[in-house]
Amino acid sequence: MRTAIIGGGIAGLAAAYELEKARVSYTLFESGSRLGGVIASSSVAGSILEEGPDSFLTEKPAAIELCRELGLGDALIPSNDAARKTWIVVRNRLIPLPDGLMFLVPTKLIPTALSPLFSLGAKLRMARELLLPPRPAAGDESVAALVERHYGPEAVDRLAGPLLSGIYGGEADQLSARAVLPRLVEMESHYGSLTRAMLAARRVPRPTGSPASGPARRSTFTTLRGGLQQMIDALAVKLNPQSIRMHTPVRQLEHIPEGWRITHPRASEIYGAVIVATPAWAASTLLATVDAQLAEELAGIPYSSSITVNLVYDEIKLGPLPEGFGFLVPASAGRAMLACTFAHRKFLGRTAPGKAVLRAFLGGVRNAALLDQPDGILVATARRELSEILGPRVIGPHIEPEEARVSRWPRAMAQYAVGHLDRVRRIRQRVAAWPNLHLIGNAYDGIGIPDCIRLGRAAAAQVTQPVAQPVSAKLK
Ligand SMILES: Cc1cc2nc3c(=O)[nH]c(=O)nc-3n(C[C@H](O)[C@H](O)[C@H](O)COP(=O)(O)OP(=O)(O)OC[C@H]3O[C@@H](n4cnc5c(N)ncnc54)[C@H](O)[C@@H]3O)c2cc1C
């Protein structure tokens, strides 16, 4: 069936790749001047700079599988987990995350008891958590409410908040516990205490061959030696150039007896099926006249914006950086910076010898206005905060970066707010009522790259082998 794909981020590209393999005629419409959406990396004087995402979770196989299929198996590299250590900024001091944290849950008594991250009162509260009785599953609530009920407000401020703003650019008091931490919600209903539940889960031997079993335990993250852009370039090579329309923003969709009419600035065209791979807010505009209720649900999915500032330094000029991958900044610190990755440590072999790459994240829900600031101000802000956090002897104001690259990602990261799963269920029901309409991307069923690839390929498979699917299976 002749298919239109709207949006050339990783979700749309994965769908296009699948259709190309199945020899189904398709056109991919991309409003911008490049493919890849928020995935963009460049090589600057021998160092890879990741401007958007830097890697994917190893335990979710879709991205690694796709890279292997694209012939990039040899370019896959693991995160340098031997050096993994993450710091939290508390009153301008770096404090390590205690050993034994699993999904925000402290599972090692001694490291947690000794950690300077929490006050004595908070530690006593964490110890009492072991006594909590099972809690029958109720409605959705925020991650902050769940974590606070178990471990108190300090755990929200110093643990849940910074970890989630590092992943979603979002706030723990808005994100849905059911959508973001489904495992903890389930554990609470069986065990009550999350710590007891995690300890019990750890005692269950993992099946042989599972990602974390055996001596060849896999790394937490995987990336590509030449940057994630390698995956986008390899995908683009596999696609028929005639099927790709760059600089072509789709303005409207209409359902007509012949199928779907796609309107863009140059023409209107008719397709049998349509895969909408844009952010949900853009999908809402496209579908406004098709299904007002669906459009309203889509518009209700909030988004956060973020900014990355990549700074390349000569290592000799910097003082010694703390060990590990970088640090996270709690909201209570009142800073523009949400997190900073020591990129040259997280993945080895992607930075020119003798250089250090510090990748700062600014913005998020709490600092959306930063997006309008000029590059110079953003670089200066990142440098000032790095100096205040790491200390002027590590990175004094006089130490100039050799390269500085600012990348803005407006409204790019869907926020799975309280009630997200119900909203997605309603969206799926409405989508199922329209023939050959598919919605993919990071707004629905996982924000990571592997999730977007999985949804993109599944939507294309539905176009090539349309089988009657129960509504609940759509988008899964
Ligand atoms: C800064 C940042 C860091 C991240 N870090 C990680 C990470 O380390 N690991 C990880 O797994 N995930 C990470 N993510 C999340 C992940 O990268 C994204 O969720 C994923 O890449 C989104 O892909 P997508 O195809 O859904 O959307 P996008 O990449 O947003 O692509 C959508 C495309 O649609 C196009 N478009 C929009 N409207 C129209 C229209 N009307 N007509 C035509 N085209 C249109 C846009 O131009 C864009 O190219 C990060 C995200 C950001 C922003």
C-alpha cells in the first residue's frame, strides 16, 4: 500500500527502512534540512560531539539489532562501566550516588547509611521503609509522590528529581509513576517496601544468556564509534532517494474515500496509509480536522525542551576532573544546568588524545526560557556553572574551551505526565478507528531510541502485513 511517512527522525526512518526492505512504495516527508531529528553528531578535530542523544540502553535490543543489520556491528561500543560513577551536586559539593541503587531504590544498607547524600533523618526514614505493608494498586500518581511516600522528600530532591530531569528533562512531581517506573508500582502492590522487593528480585537467579547474566555482563549503554549520526547515515543510504522529500512540512491530513490526502506547501497527494512520526503536538495539528478528539488528546502530551553545550578542552589545561561519567543537578540547586557528562570517559576512543569533552545539559521544564538565549550566553552560563560546581582549580573562568557547540532541541522530549497511560489508551482507541493510520515516535510507549525504532518498524510491518489487531495491540 502506498504509504506516507511524516517525519524523518529515527522513528520515521526505521519505518521507511522496513518499507524499503518490503519493497512497499512510500514517501518520507521531512520538514527540515536533515534526517535524524534530534539525533545529530559531528566530528570536531578528531572528537565526536553528540548534540542530541549520546547512546542507547543496551538492554533494549531494537537499536543494536538495527545497527547490526545496517552493517554497523563493528562500530558498536560499550559504555566504560568500569569507570561508572555519578555525582549529585549538593550545596556546590559533589556527592557520589551511593552504591547499590536500583531504579532509584537503595538496596545496600551500609553504603546508604554512610552516604553523605542524605541527612540522618532521611536515612532513618529509608530504614523504616523496609516495614511498609503491600499497597493495593490505586490510580496513577507522580514519581515524586511514590518516592516520597517510601523514602521521604530528600530522596525526591537528591535522587528521583535529578535522575529524571537527566533523562526526561522533566520534573518528578509531574511525571507518571505508572508510565516511568512501572516496575516499582508493581513491586509496591506485592511487597509494600520497594527495598525488600528489589532485594528479593536480586536473589532470583537470572536466566542464562540474559543481558546481565554471566561474566560477560553487558554495558549499561551502547553507542557508535563515529557517533549516533552513523546510524542515521547508514539508514539514509538504504533508502531510495526518490522516496525522501526534504524541506517538505506536511500541513494537513484528510481522510477521503481514496485514502489519505497529504497537503504540503507544494501540492496535495493521496496515499493508502500514513505513518505520523512527528512529535505529538505536530501530529495534533495535522489531525485537527480529521478527528478533533484525537487531536486534543495528542495536544495534551506535554513536551520539554533542552539544550546541549559541548565543550572541548585540552586535558592538560584542566585540573583533575572527579572520577566517573559526570554529575546531576537537583532542582533545589537553582541552576540552569541539569547535568553534565564527561563524554571522553563515558565512551572511550571517541575523543582526540589529550582532550576532554564536557557535555552540559541546560533547560528542561524548569528553565524553558533559556532556549531563547544566544549561544554566547549559553556557553558562558555552562562555563560559569562548571567552574562553580567543579571548582575554579579544575575549570577556572580563564580556561578557554577549544571548541564550544550549542544545540537546541525545542519541545523534543515527550513528558509522560500523570495519567499518560490512560491518555495513550484513548489515543490508541481513536487511531484504531481510522483505517491505515499509525502514530509513532517518543510520545507514546518509550522515549528512548530503541523504543522509537521498535515502534517505527512495527508500524511499517502493519502496513506490509495488515492483520486484524486488537486495539490494545496497536503501537505495542
Ligand atoms: C537532548 C536529548 C538527549 C537525548 N538522549 C537520549 C539518549 O542518550 N538515549 C536515548 O535512547 N534517547 C535519548 N533521547 C530521546 C531520543 O533521542 C528521542 O526520543 C528520539 O530520537 C525521538 O525520535 P523521533 O523520531 O520520535 O522524533 P524526532 O527526532 O523529534 O523527529 C521528528 C521529525 O519530524 C519532523 N517533523 C515535525 N513536524 C513535521 C511535519 N509537519 N512535516 C514533516 N516533518 C515534520 C521533525 O523535523 C523531525 O525531524 C534524547 C533526546 C534529546 C532531545
